[in-house]
Amino acid sequence: MKSKTKKIGVLATGALLVGSAWANPAEDAAPIADRSDTASIPSVTVSATRRSASLQSVPVAVSVIDGEQLAQANRNSIDTIIQEVPSATFRQQGGNKDSTIFVRGIGTISTSPGVEPTVSTVVDGVVFARPGQATLDLLDIDRIEILRGPQGTLFGKNASSGVLNVIGRKPGEQASGYVDASWYEGNEKRVRAGVSGAIAPGVVRGSLTALYADYDGNVDNIHAGGKLSGNLNGYDRKGARARVDITPNKEVDITLIADYLRSNASPSLTAYKSTSAPFSAALAPVVASAENRQVVTDIPSDIRDTNKGLSAQVDWRLGGHTLTSITAVRDWDNAQYTSTSAIGNAAETGRITAAYPATRDIGTVDFRQVSQEVRLASPKDRFVDYVVGAYYLHGKDRETYQRLVTTNVFNAGRADYGVKNDSYSLFGESTINFAADWRAIAGARWTKDELFYDHVRTSTSTAAFPGVQPAVQNSGSTSEDGYSGRLGLQYDVSSSVNSYATYSRGYKGPAYNVFFNMLARDTLALKPETSDSFELGLKTSAFDRRLTANLAVFHTSYDNYQANFYDTVGGTVITRLINAGKVSTRGVELDVSARPTRQFTLSGALAYTDAKIDNFNCPPAATASCNLNGQPLPFSPKWKAFTRANYALTLQNGLIADFSADYAYQSKTQFDLFQSPDAIQGAYGIVNASIALSSPVGGWRIALVGKNLANKSYATNLVTSTGYVTRTVPRDDERYVGLTARKEF
């Protein structure tokens, strides 16, 4: 019963932001008179330096979010958790393969398998080579660490603006289990269940977690097509995660993890604005507006994902050193059935014109990766502490893409293409402890990238038609060596004040713009993207750790920035991935957390980010405007903030009443690199709240959750096209409420 009391006490008291980290105090049942130091903010351990350390001690700007708190707040995927991290934003357009994470205003927008992300996603020590692999449901998560700024020294080449580090929950020694369920308006349902405990006491521990979730969606298809009418923009997901921890002796720990997740989704962009009378007429009876959640289509989107993997981690302690090996294989299968037309009614030819053809896109992704990492960590608290290692990743991607186009005639194109990449690296970082209160940091990473692609496109027409270029066949390969690293100084002003200054060099490998409409000029490899970053940080605590405040000031410049350039070829708008030139980001980040009493916690995070284009390289023969110098980068609001208040009241009968509210704000955001005035989302704020009742002794918790209580409609992406603008509709585009319940045993 003791473990139940502790766990549910954690859940009942909510979450606390500690230097941008959520921690869970569990001592609230004690009398107020006995509180003494029990109101202090608990220490949070992170793995930002590839070894466990206190958040307040690491010379890195890190945001940490508790996994259980995310589940309670109905934030169950990467796009929803970003609301809690002011330094990060998320872009989704269509399916998961089109998703991008931005940190400090920097991210890579491309659907090409020949391009790496700028923000690396790492799950239980395994790097996910494609960002779409990690945009599904989060399952059995202990915490998520968002490392801000270039992290290439320890985390790899595709971390030139940050890392999303996901850490799963470890199985416990004592047998336990839980079931939690939730229901929200819109017929959103979630059920999770898990068991954990010793299989062989003291030697083998295991856990198994399963998930089922579905949601009808918040976009209404009013097409009079029988089964085709109804809600879109929803999903259904099924998954499981198994973990076994083996400790055969005091020197060795072995962790085996298997995970599987399957998802079907119907993401739908709605008409946001019409700039053409013919389009408005064709769209009727739907009316384009900023709050429109209706479509009229007989070809709704259908996106299917299967994501699975196996990993084995071995930690071997040798005379104070720790040798770590992580071996992993992952598979990601993605199938997308979407429409690029906002009208999209192939059966109703009265709606189809040359300007607004009916289109149907069918694409598949078959991606496999194998990775191996070996690293050695020295004992701590010596004159020189270090981590050194080697890393290898092999990725193989095969894709097909078909586009069916109907105007007054039917035409189609198909492309078959693939990418193979091999990446090798050696890395190391050391901390030189000159004295108890100051130290130096030095690290470097060498990376060799080998990249190969092939591409074949066929077409029913020898000339270009809307959305499809003529037949073409090509292939190519490239190889590059790159370097990243970090230098810094760290000084402990006092036992409660830690300061640091660092310089980081980031590197992102070469790229090919391999996609459906690839042309001959896309066959040249893009140069690697590099970055130079300077950061000053201050991490403090006061009043017996009842208050913490962390501050980071940064400036990062990027050369050969890899970006999508929209161009017109044969009357069709296409994307061209280019080395766009120089961009930069600078800003200030502040994280504050206060716990004046055991019952009340207040936390906040604020980020000012000025991400802009310094010098844009206009590609030869470009038809689009290149006058972009000084303009903001897309998906980068200058101001973003998140704050949460929580009050936990212990009742006389031993139950705990938990009151929580949070507010997320961001200033206006430009979604278009080319600065379209129609692609600007105005400033907005979202208010959420919850009321919970729990029993630490009985092992149960129930909660009433309210999302977007001010009923604010907003867009997470605005896409401009000839004659109209469409928007991505978020889950909390309007007010909704729900109930959650959890029982532990």
C-alpha cells in the first residue's frame, strides 16, 4: 500500500515546473505545522549530458515535462506538448511525414527522405532518423527533455537547433498495475493499462503497457455522400510497449525494449480565406472563414502509420567507469491518401475547373533503420570527467507517390524513389574541474555521411499538367565529413547560483530534394548546414528552494540553411529545397517556479525569440520573389509563454482535492517563408483548467478537465494557394471538457 500512496499522491498534487521541469511533490498529506523544508522544490534529474545530473547543475538550457502530467492534461502527442514549451513550435501539414519540430525558431520544412531534421528526436537513447516516426501517441513516458540550441557533440549531427529526448518509464521491483481511462467531448476516448514488477526478484523486472485511443474529429464533412459525411480530423490508435530490466550482477544492467503503435488518422485542412469568387462558389455551401470547421469532399484524407522497434542497452560498470552499448532497429510504414484540392470532389464535375482541379495523392513510406552506439563515461567528480563514444546509423527509405488529377480530362503521375544513408561518428566531451566552484567544458564530434538516392517518375502525359511534371529518371550520391563541438566555462557563484557560458558548433549533413515532382535541377546535393551558437545561462534557487529561476540568453547563426523554396514550373507551384543562405536566431528564455507552501505551486516559462533571414540566396531562374532579407523565419513567434498554478488541498477524510489552471500565449506568427499576409496567425492565448479528487490510500483518482475555456479559435498552420488559404485545425480549436479516471492496484 505504501507504493500506492506515493504514486497517487504524485498524481493528485499535480506538476511543478522547476527551471522549466515538471516535478511532482508527494508530501502534501503532512500537517502544515510540520512543513519546515517540505515545501521546497524537488530536484530534477536529467540526461542532457548523456549521464544523470541535476537540472540545476548542467550547463545546458533544458525544458523537462512529466509524462503522467501530460496524460492528465490530454497532451498525448508531440504537437500538443509543444504548447508547454515556449522555445518550441510544431508544424503539421497533412500527415506525419510532413511534420516538423522547431526550437528557437529553427526547423527544416521538407517531405524529402533525403533531408535530415534540424531537431533530433531520441527515445530511450535511440535516435529516430525521420521526424515523422515520433509524432504519434506517447506511450508510458516518464519525462520529455527538450534541449535548446545545438547539441551535436553528444547527440549527433541532426541536432543543430535542439533535441527532443524522450525517456520511458522504468519497471519497479514491487508488483503493481493501473488502468486509466478518459472521455472528452467530440467522442474522444483513451484507455491505458499497465503492469510492472519483479519477474525474478532482484534480478529481472518487467513492465507491459497497452493503449487504445480514438477521436471522431472536429472537422465536419457535409458532403451528401452517405458514409462519406461525418467528422474528420480524428484518429484511432492502438499500441503496446514492453520493457525488461535485467541486473545479473552489481556491474551490469541490461534493458530490452519493444514497442508497437498503429494509427489511422483523417487530418483535414479547412478553407480559411477565399480570395477568388469562383473558388467561393465552388466551395459552397461551405464558407471560408477563420473559424471554419467544415469541408465538402467525397475523397477525405486517410493516413495510416505503423511504428515499431526493438532496442537493447547494456551498461557495464568497470572500476568507476561505465561502458554503454545501445543497439536498435526500427521500422516505420506510412500510407497517405490525401487531396491537394480544397474542393476535392472528383464525383461532382461541376466543381472541377482548370484552376481548381480535383486531385488525389496516394503515397507510401517504407523506412528501416539500424543503429549502434557505444560510449564510455568516466567516474564523476574527478579533475577530468568525460564521455567518449562512437555511433553508426544506417537508414533505408523506399517511397511511392501517385497523383491523380481530374479537370475536363483525367491524368496521373507516379514516382518511385528511395534514399540510403550511412552515418559514422566519433565523439567526446569532457569537464575539467579546476576547482570546486568552476570548471571548463570541451567537446567535439566527427561525422562522415554517405547519401545515395534514386528516382523515377512516369506520367500519362508528355507535358506538365496541374501538379505533375513530365517523366524523368535520375540518381546520385554524395559524401561529406562534418564537425561539431562545444566549449564553455561554468562558475558556481554560490551553492544556489550556477552560471555558464558556452560556444557550440552545429552540423547537419548534406541533402537531396527527393520528392514526387523532382526535376533535373534537384539532382545536385545540398551542402551541409552549419551553425555557431553562443549562450549565457544562470540557474538559481532561493528561500530554501521554494523558488527557482533559470535564465538563458543566446545567439545562433546558420550558414547554408536548408529550406524549401516555392517556385513555379510549367504553371505549377513546386517546392525546391535549397541552401537558402544565412539565418540567425537570438533571444532570452526565462523559467520560474515557486512553491510558497506545500499546497500551492506556481510556475511560468517565457521565451523571446528573434529568428530571421539574414541573407537569402536566390536560386538561378527563380520565378518567386527573393526579397526576404530581414524577414522573420516561419513558425517563430517572437513571444511565447506558459504558466501554471496548482493548489492541492488535503481533506479531513484523507482525500486530496487538486485545482489546476494553465495559460499558454504566443504572439502573431508568420507561417510562410515568403511572408504572405494571408499566412499570419494573430496573437492568442489558451486557458485550461482541471479539478481532481484522489485517494492516496485507495489508489484512485478522478478529474474534470476543461480545455480552451475562452473558446479561442486559432490555426497551427496556414497554407496559401492561388485563390484561397487553408488552415490546420488543432484539437482544442474550440472549448471542450472531459473526464479522466485512474485506478492503481
